[in-house]
Amino acid sequence: MNAAFPRLKYRSLATAIGALLLSAPAWAQESLPFPDKPSGSKAGPTIAQSSYSPLPAQSRLPANAPNIVVIMLDDVGPALPGTFGGVIDTPTLSRLASEGVSYNRFHNAAMCSPTRAALLTGRNHHRVGNGQIAELANDWDGYTGRIPRTSATAAKVLGYYGYATAAFGKWHNTPANETTAVGPYTNWPAGEGIGFDYFYGFLAGESSQWEPAVVENTVRIDPSHGKEGYHFTEDMTDKAVSWMKQVHALSPDRPFFMYWAPGAAHGPHHIFNEWADRYAGRFDGGWDQMREEIYARQKKLGWIPKDTELTPRPDTLAAWADIPEDEKPFQRRLMEVFAGYTAHADAQAGRIIDALEEMGVRDNTLVFYVWGDNGSSAEGQNGTISELLAQNGIATEIKDHIRVMNELGGMEVLGSPKADNMYHAGWAWAGSTPHRSTKLVAAHFGGTRTPLVVSWPQKIKPDKAPRSQFHHVNDIVPTIYDVLDITPPRLVDGISQDPLDGVSLAYTFDSAKAPGRKKSQYFEIMGSRAYYQDDWIASVFGPRIPWKAGLDPAIFKWSPDQDTWELHDLRSDYSQARDVAAAHPDQVESLKAGFARDAQDNKVWPVGGGLWSVVFHPEDAPSNPATSFQYTQEVVGVPEFAAPKVGARSNLVTIETELKPDSQGVLYALGAFSGGVALWIDQGKLNYEYNLFEIERTRLASSAPLPTGKARIEVESRKAGTGHAAPMDVEIRVNGKTVAQGQVPRSAPLAFTANDAFDVGRDSYSPVALDYFDRKPFAFNGKIDRLDVQYVQ
């Protein structure tokens, strides 16, 4: 494969291009886009003096080029799928595995945005600006959150070769402050920089599955699309199936490239009760027992080597026996909901495969099913009804979560629109069996290893023997180019291209025993890092423990130069169970030197740079840099990271409106039912709520009836201290007169949501307050002339 590009000397560029078109395979193109095809017709002064002879269409792809579908789930650990010994029913993954080949030493980048950027470009994640998630990007080249034009995506390249391209579901590769309705769209999936023809999904890292902020191409969809019985994974699958069928009907000879990446099973874990109920009682033994049982099945299936050791539970993580008996039903149900959510996503992936069968194109469709973009997430920490509590560093008691759950309706609330639940980190650890650690740990395979299945009935013979060559998500794009005989372009849109970091998997399709061709690979996320070379891996856990609430003060003094490296010989230690650094100091130094070289080459420096906006300077995270905002009633659906921080910073909100006796509705809202701030009028009174992730709801309300006529409403919020999650004093005035005041005990220092919004005159997606939950979006029935927000000292 990989046809050679002819290197000949010509007197002119036109002559060179002409010779290339005539002599070289059409797909050996080093510069994209392709030059315009010359006309075969000759124009004279008149039609009678002209000849008409169009040149035949020339394919830029090999004959019978396959359709390509990439399926990738989110936040699911390597041990979870039933296909490979896990606890979650995955008939679609099993079906594809029976029709193709599977990989048990395939890897991701341990974090969402980094993995996705590497998968779509074939480069390492820092090289393409994604050393951290898009919401916490910073100004160092390796952490910008922007895929550079020097690393064109597969969508961009395949589009120039004639493929129809589309992406569905979670995106998470656009800087958060560029996701408003007015863009800029360059870094959106359907923007000119990224290159997909069509996109339907959400731009952020997570979303409510019941009330998502959905984008179609560059247009934000009206939130009323979420109705009774709606679920986003089903919606995006409907759109994907429809898109494939349209391409096949309207351009039957044109292959398509589809990237299908649901929000499942990233928090919040949202699913219909009937799916969660399928797992009732299956996790009663707890995570320690679940891990032992998975380990036994993995060995019996031959998915892991027989001599694999089961790594121990870390001392910082609770045993199931440590959980009080009265809390265990809550913890079990969280896992049942997660399992149902994940199984539902696999079932929706099955609809994609069914549609390929129905269209008669399944045999010539190359499917990559990447089980997860990182390991299972421990960010739910001790189990939660509102998952962003952990990201905001706010400590709570489990009894408070259970109290809120019971107040809202009991166990059935979990998985519903009234909870942003996420399971205990113990379940995430069990989902990494037999490996150590979880998502956000780049040092251990519990964070970076994920099953991969590749199926192409026309070209790949089914084989149950696991492929054990060491590979990475950056190898998928080189594989696609390899099977299509595409030369990775040197220039795209006139911009010189970075080299591919990945290695094609195609050599493994026919042989489980073929010697591995990927000789080295680095990993790094927020200071957690590793370096693989020739079946050895050296690693450092890093300064953060994802499953532990809060931050260790020692992190502010952390330096990578002080870290102690582990060493594992992967020839006999599949699970990183035995640290042999003391016995092989020279090997440790050699791998450390390899990491240093790759770190410099791939823009990893400064090591741990992803911590900058998380720990050291949250104020530098992407956000709207303004200190004052002037809005009208037309401003709705502003993503929270681009909106004024009315819940996190001292501020003054001023509203100019006209009040009538029947005035009602939301004046402004930020966030969702899982956490946010809202001001609304109901039954002649002004109401304010600061919803701290459902655990604490601070309500203020005017006592006297509101005046009628022109009115100025002011909400002044001032931090009452400088500490983390400091209290906030709130005073509400109408025409200069104080009508309500009080103190919010704790404030959210980072954000309420990842994908909800700020609205003027309504509450677009998930409602902040229970009072108008059944009346959402509870639009204001009057006119708001203007709404100003000013940060104050």
C-alpha cells in the first residue's frame, strides 16, 4: 500500500500537474486540495466553432473504497464490556468482534479532548494543542484546545478525496469560549478548519441526555426538541442513520466517513429506568467482588494472559466493606444506572450496523469500535447526585445526596432529569480490571487502555485471537490512509503538515502474531505520565488522585523533577503489577530520556501544563474576558463558559423592564437543575435561587407585591470572603428599594455545568429551580429592554 509519489523534473507547475494526473495513481497526492480538472471541451467564438467533449470523471480513490465508521464511547473502562468478560451487555461490540479482530493492548490518552484530537488527526495530543480538555485550555502551544491547521483531520483529507463526512454526538475539541451561537466557527466540527460536511451533537465535554444543548452544523437547535421519551443518544443515532441513507441514495458511488461518539457513559449518567432495572441486583456484592469476578472471566476467555496479576485496590480508595449498610442501596443503584446507560449506547451503535446491513453496504464498511476515550471516570468520587461538585472541589456527605434524592422522589430520581448522578470511584476502579487506576491517570493502563474491535467483512477474516501488539488511538488515521493508499499530504490548504505520529494497524489484520510495529509512545495528562518503548514502560502517577476529593496542598509545591518513576516489564507484567525500577536503573533512565525527547518534540512542555487552569490559575481558563455584559431578551442559550459568572464572581445584574399585574416568567438563569442561579417572577413576587448542585438551595423572595410600570431590578452579589467556595451576600432591589436579601453559604468557584447556558427571559434547557420545573422554559411574558451584568470588587 501507500503508492509512491513520482519525483520528476518539469519546466512548469502546470506540466508537472498534468504529468502527475496521467502517470501517478490518483490518490498519491502530496498537496490538497486537488487542482481543478481541466476541461476537455474547446471554446471557439461561436458554438459552431467549439467542440464539446467533457473528460470522464476521475476517481481519486482506489476502486471499491470502503465506507468508514468510527464508533467511540466515553468514560468506559477496559473491563466493562461483556464481550471481554465484563459486566455490561454489549451485543453490538460482540457482533463486530465475531466478524472481525480485537485488540487487548490498544490505548487512549487518559482524557476526553486529548484522545479525540489524537484519534481524528493521527498525531499525539499535545502536538495538536489538546494536552488538556477544551474547557481548561491555556496559552502554551500544547494546551490551546485548538487543533492546528498544520495537522489536518481525517475528515478534511478524506473530504478532499471524495468522501462524504459527518460527526455525531460529543465533540469536545473546540475552545469553550468559541462555542456561542456566533462562533467563530473555524474550530467547530463542520467549520472550515476541521472539515466535516455535517455535524449533529453537542460541543462541550458532557451534557444532559434529556435536555442537551444541541448544535446542527453551526446552528443551535431550539431546546424544545427534547420532549417526552426523548434521549440524546437515540436522537443522534436517528440523525446518523438518516444521513447515511441520504448519502447512499443521493450519491451511491460516494463512500462516507462517519464519526459516531455518544455522550455515554460520561457523567451525568442519564437513562430510562427500564434500562437501569435490567441490572437490578447484579452489583449487590460491591466493587471488590465485581473485580475478582471480571478477572476470572477475562482469563477464562483468553482476553488477558493467564499469568496476569490482579493489581490491589489503592489505599486511598474505600473498600466495599467500608461503605455503611444504609448507603449501599444508593451506591448499587448508581452503578445500575451507569450500566444501563452504557448498554443503551451499545444498542444504539447496533442500529448503525443494522442500517449498513439494510443499505447493503456492510461488507464493504470498515468499522472501528473504540470502547472508550479513557478509562472509567472516578470523578464521581464518593458517589453523587450532582457530579460537578467534585470538579468544584466542594466536599459533601453522602447522607446529603441521599436526602436530596429522597426529597425528589427516591431511587427513581437517579438517571432522571432531576439528577446529574455519577457512581462511586470504586465502580470505576473495578471497571479497569486487572489494571491500576482510572481516567486522568496517564501512568497506568486503568486510565489509558481500551478494547478496540475492527471489522471489515470484505477484507478482514474473523479471528478470535486477540491482537496484542501495542497500539494507540493515533494509529487509526494512518490505518485509514494505508488501506486507501493515501499518501499523507505534505500541504493542506497551502499549509505545511506535521508528520503523523501513528502507525498503521493494517499489518495486524491478517496476523495476531505479527511483530508489533509501534516501538514507542508517550502519555501525559496533568503531570501523570508514562513512556513506552519495546515492551517496557516507565511511569509517574502524578500530583493528583482523581478519586480523592479536594486538592492536596502539596500540589502547589510539586515539581516533575522530584517525581519517582516506576518501571514495568510488559513481556511478563500485563497489568503493571510489579515495579522493577530498583533492579533496572539504566532502563529507567533510558525511558525517562525518551519521554524528555518526545515531550519537547510534541509540545508537552511544561510537563504538567494542563494543571495551570485547573489548580494554579482557574481564572486563565477559556471564558468571556469581558467584565461587563449588555444583553437584550434575544440573548439565550449562551454556553456557561462564555457567559457572565453570576454564580462565581461578585457582580451586579441590572434589568430594565416593564411590570404588569400578570407578569411572570424567568428574567435570567444560568445553569441547570443540577446547579445554577435564577431570578423569576411568579404570583406577583420576585424569586431568586442559588442552587449549589442540588445539595444546598438558597431561596430569596420579595414579600410585598411588585410595582407595575417601568422598573429597574438589581441583583447585587458579593463574595463574603476569599476562600474556596466562599459565601456570597445577595441583595435584590426594585427601583432602588431592597425587597430581599440573604447569604448563600457556599458558592461554586468553577462552573455549574459544562453544556447548559445563560438565558435572558427564559430558562432554555434544564430548569434551575424546582418551582418552575414543570413549566420550563417558563419564558417571561413581558419585555426586557436590557439586562446588564457588571463584575464588582
